[in-house]
Amino acid sequence: DSGVTQTPKHLITATGQRVTLRCSPRSGDLSVYWYQQSLDQGLQFLIQYYNGEERAKGNILERFSAQQFPDLHSELNLSSLELGDSALYFCASSVGAGRDNEQFFGPGTRLTVL
Amino acid sequence: AQSVAQPEDQVNVAEGNPLTVKCTYSVSGNPYLFWYVQYPNRGLQFLLKYITGDNLVKGSYGFEAEFNKSQTSFHLKKPSALVSDSALYFCAVRPGGFKTIFGAGTRLFVKA
């Protein structure tokens, strides 16, 4: 158990809908990362927050947004969902924001868009 | 473009034999390099990292990795494979900046 929690574990929804994925980092970690894992795209970095501030953006679509709250938990919002958004979404956390920090991954949220 | 390549989709080894999972990268500057392992229905787990210093890095569960700057490689190794090592292995690089670039993953199958 990494100490990173994600809810829900599974999410099934329809195209056009909006969902929110939640992540609580390990105790003491200030950085949160979001990733999308799919069979065709592999593991793609979406976005990183550090202590409430956005630090880096990867391949995140405009339909997606995220934030990190004062208590350091983070939410990833996915809107106008398409079939291609079906994937496993991981949250990870690390102590600091620097690139030498190893990341600790949550168990993931499996999103299915029908 | 910055990238990480894991040239083998799958590696098959017999239990007790040494294993190598290959990783090469193409990034500018001095990258920080990582290996992670993913077991079925689980998130990734950190194995080891190379930041600077000794080219041979030791990590969790008896794994080690060798950094080779001239060949831009960071191969994962273990002297004696266990059946429980069977999993999906990811190489990752953090070039300058904050992004993390993952390879496509290599599935390791260790046969008893």
C-alpha cells in the first residue's frame, strides 16, 4: 500500500457526461501528479501540482481540469466525455516538486465511457 | 522530441536466471532516470532511480540498474529472477523541467 488513495475505484458513465476523480496523497507529500493509462497511449503525464499550485502540464486535454486543495487532496475533472477517454487514471504523490523525487502511485480509477 | 524506449514488449526468463529489461532515452541535458513496476490491478511502485554518481544503482527487491551515458541507456537487472518478479516494468525519465516521460512498458514473465 503506497499511502495514496483514489476514489472511486470504478466509474461507468455515458458520453457527454462529466466526472470527478479524487486523490489523497501520502501524508507529508506536497506534490500530486495525474496520469492516464490506456492500451494505445501507454502512461501519459497529465498535470502536476505542488502545494496547491500548478507546476507542470503534460498531455492534458482542454476538457480536463484539475486542482489541489488546501488540505492537499486533488481532484481531476473530466467533462464532455468521449469513448476515447476510457482509461485507467492514476494519481501519484511525492514529497517535493523536484525531478529527483520518486513518485508513489495510487491504485487508480478505471473510467469506462459508454 | 524527448522520448523513452523500451524495445522489448515482453521478456521471458527462467527462475534463477539473470534478467535484463532494457531502456534507452533521448532527452536533452542530464536526465533523472527511474524504474517502476506494476503488478496486475495495482498502481506503479518505485524500484530505483539514478540522479548522479555511481552508474550502478541498487534498488528494491534485489533489482539494480546500470546507467550508460554514452549509450543513453538505463537497463534494469537482477542476478536471479523469481516467479514473483513477473510484472510490467516501466522506465521513466525526468528531463529538465517537471514532466515525467514513461516508456511503453515491458512485461516480464518468469517461468518456474
